[in-house]
Amino acid sequence: MKQFFKYFAASTLALIIGGLLLLFIFFGMVGGIIGELDPNKNKEREDVAQFGTILKLELNNQVGEQSFADIDPVDFKLQRTLGLSDILAGLEVAADDNEINGILMNVDQLPAGMASTQEIRDGLEKFKQSGKFLISYSETYSVKGYHLSSVADQVFCYPEGGLEFLGLGTNNLYMKGMMEKLDIDLQIIRGSGNKYKSAIEPLILDSMSVENREQTERYLNSIWNQMLLDISASRGIPVPRLHLLADNAISINLEDAVQEKLLDGLKYEDQIHELLAAKSNIEDVEDVHFKNFSQYVSKKLKKIKKRTKQADKNIAVIYATGQIISGKSSEGSMGSETIVKALRKAKTNENIKAIVLRVNSPGGSALASDVMWREIMLAKAEKPVIVSMGDLAASGGYYIACAGNRIFADENTITGSIGVFGVIPNFENTMKNNFGIGVSSVKTNKHSGLSTLKPLSEEEKLIIQKSVDRIYTVFKSRVAEGRGMQLDQVETIAKGRVWTGVDAIENGLADEIGGIENAIAFAAQEAGVNADDVRLLELPKAKHNPLIEIVEQLEEGNSNDASIARYFRSELKNLESLAKMEGIQARLILTPTIE
């Protein structure tokens, strides 16, 4: 009987949701018809921009590799997050769009990795070549936000705001003491000689090891020096002077920051609008028209992609991003099954002439990494595979990257970390000392029943050590094969050590400094595809909530449509919550909408 009610409720709920969706679409169609009859339709439904438009570039959400849209669970508004590739493509579109006068940047706490930041900065530099203005204005600037913003023609700050130009630093928490208090014995087995493999250090040490401090100082200084070179070129301040300004915390006092040419001035927002009106040759400040960069790019690129036929796509871009796991990809993780499927699709598609593998991963499962490595090798036998390394291409991320025909890295990419480790916690004392729980074992053979409830014997540790070392040797052999090195050469730059993109070029782990656009251009050249004829097939396809397109269509209509969209967005959210419920509930199902 319980099962009957469960399935009956599910079927009834499906009918209700389906009916509401049909009603939702019906209202959208009616709204569309009304919109078509409206004489002011063209004025109310402006297509992306109008002459004299200024784009507002605000990077408030995490910058990933691919764009996605979702419905905000708090206010039920449509939330768009642009991926790096679409940001760069959007800047190119805006540079050629006669309706766009310029860009107003407002970037403070930039939620992007160092390599992504560098690529966006390079994209903004290209935008400036169009002759259009690029102005930066923010209430506060983080050091990373300032690095990006310094590319602008002029950089302004709110008079009572702040500028954090103090250099780069990192603070790590070390939990050995906490593990001891909890009686947790973490049995760590690293590959032999993997003294730089620092991911597990916070769990087993009280403070940073000498080796980890050495590599951290190296990559932080490498990234900081690259940032200073960029800022120096844009602001005309010598690098030694920038070092001195950071050491003396000159930026804390904004007047001093202006005096030292870190900033062009201190202005209130209304004064920025006056400046933009003057640059746009607009007499009345009220006539300055702003357009959200994210919305502008989403609509522009959507139209471009719709016009591109599947058969015209000739370069595949495969996004290998997130922690590496076996199976299918999920949020924040790339699954070997998903990536292998994408590689096979690109390999067997006769229209695809080359593959660009965009790697942005800290690593993960060694087994899953090898599964993907094998498929990359098979794809490489059919057509060029060019690797573009993003913020991270470390450990397992480099494992798959090393198989490419050519590897591009950003200056600030963190890569390498050629090494392996295993963690086997022992909770025997935790259970006994904290909960009074004992453990008894029965086994048929000497090593049966390996468990986290008892410690490893010395013999078992040796067995696992051999297994870890074997995987480490295979990892090094993959690198040696892919990079044309000897195993002993790989060993000198391995041991779990991380490197920046600049270092990777020097030690042979990468071939060329450049971002994803450089990798695509090289892939096209290798495949004999004209630069103007490049059409991208992006894999795996980004998953989107199917309701988003309906909401987008309604919100692009008149105000009545938008009101309907807001109402149904709330109701659909409630229905989604209802569909997930199990058991008896005591709750308010439908919430009233107050306009």
C-alpha cells in the first residue's frame, strides 16, 4: 500500500507539473502575440544594445570554463555566469560592434584563477585595440582585481574606498594536532621521493615543510612578477618602484595611490557617469545607456551559435575541468566516462579536423586519469590534439595534458605535481577512546579485511608502497613518452613539485605561453583550417535547467510577460521542492507572491 501511494503521488505530481508547464507556455505565447501587436514593441524589446551603449563588465560570479545559467534559489531571478571562453568571445564581438562605445569595468574581489585572470586581461588588451574606451571604477580593489583593472585606459576608485596592493601571500591550516586529539591515525603513503607532494601535509604536519615552502615561494614570486610586469606596462611604473610601493603599503592611502599613478583619480559614481557621457559625446548624463556585459554576450553568442550549423563545426574544444573521478562528470568533477565519450565523439566526427583539450584540474583518481590518457592517445593518432592548460593542470590534470601534440600554458598556470599518494585513515583509537567501541576481526587469509578500523601492518604498508611507486613510475613514463624525455629527466622535475606556466616552458613540461584562443588558433593551423573559418564544437555539453529558456523568453518580452515569469518561477521552484519530498511533511508548500 505504501508503494501504491508513492507511485500514485508521483504520477499525480507529474500531471500537475506538466499542466502548469503547459499553462506557463500558453501565457508566454499569449504574451508574445500581444508583444507582436504592440506598436512600441521595438522600443520595449531592444535587441541587445543601442547606439552609444556602454557595456558594464562586472565579474561577480565564479569564472569557470563554460557559461551556465540557473535560477537563484534565494530571489528566483535568472542568474547567468559567463565562462572564460564566452567572456573572450564577447570582448571580440563588442570590439567589432558599432553600437558599443566602450566598457566600464567594475571588478573588486575577482572570483577567477590567476591564469583565467591573465587571459581576460589579454582579451581586454585586444579590445582596446579597437579604439574604444575601457574605464575601470570600483569602490575597492583586491590585488587580483587591480591587476585585471590596470589594463584600462583609466582606473578610478571611490574616494572612501580601498586599494589592496600589498603583494601575494597564502595561509594554510595544519591539522595534525586536531587529528591527534580525535585519535585519528592518518596512514599516508607517498611515492618514493615525492617530497614536494604537499596536498596531504596539512593533515600530518604542524607547519609547512621546507620543500613545500620552497615551491610555494617560487610560484608565488613567479605569479607576482608577471602581475607587476603587466601593471608596469599599463601604468608606466617601473617594476622596482611597484615592489617598493607594495612593501610600504602606499595603496592604503588612496591619495598616495593617485600620486604614485596606481590610480587616475578618486570619483563618485555620478562623476564617473559624467566622464562616460563626455567620452561618448552625450550632452545629458541621463541619456547614457548601459548594458550588462553578461546579458549582451549571452544574447549575441546565442544568435551566432544558432547560425552555425552542426556540419560547419571543424574544431572540437573538450573541457576537462574539475577533480578527476571515475564514471560520469558531476558538478565540480570530471568523470573519465564523460570525457572519453567526448573524445570519441570528436575523434569519429569527420567534420572535426582537430581537438583542443582545455585542462583545468587539480587532479584526482590515477586510474581515471589513465583511462582518459589512453583515449587521448587514440584520438591523437587520428587528428591533432592541442592542450590548453588553465588555472590548474596539476597531478592527474597534467597526466592527461602530457599526451597532447602541443601544450599551451598561461604564465600563471599551476602545473606539474607529478607524483602520487594514498591516504588510509585508521579510526580504531577514535572509536575506542571517544565512543567506547571495540573492533574484532575474522579473516580467511593473512591480509584479508583491510579496513579503516585497524592499523596497517608493516608488511601491508610495504605492499601499498610498492603499488603507489608502480603508479608513480607509470605516471613518469606517460610524461616521458608525451614530452620526449628520459625517465631520469622527468624525475628531476617530478617528485610532486608544482610549477608555474613560465617554469613549465623552461623545464619542458609545456611548449608555449598562451591561452585557449592561442591553442585554438594553433589547432586550426595544424588542421589546415583558415582562421576565419573556425567553428567550434564544445564538449561535453553544459547542462542547463530546461525551465531557463522559457523564463528567458518571457523576460525578454514586455513587462506583463516578465511579471508572469516571476510568478511561475516561484511556483516551479516550489513544485521542484515538492517533487523531492518523501514521507510525512509539516510545511508550507506554496508561498504567496507579493509584488
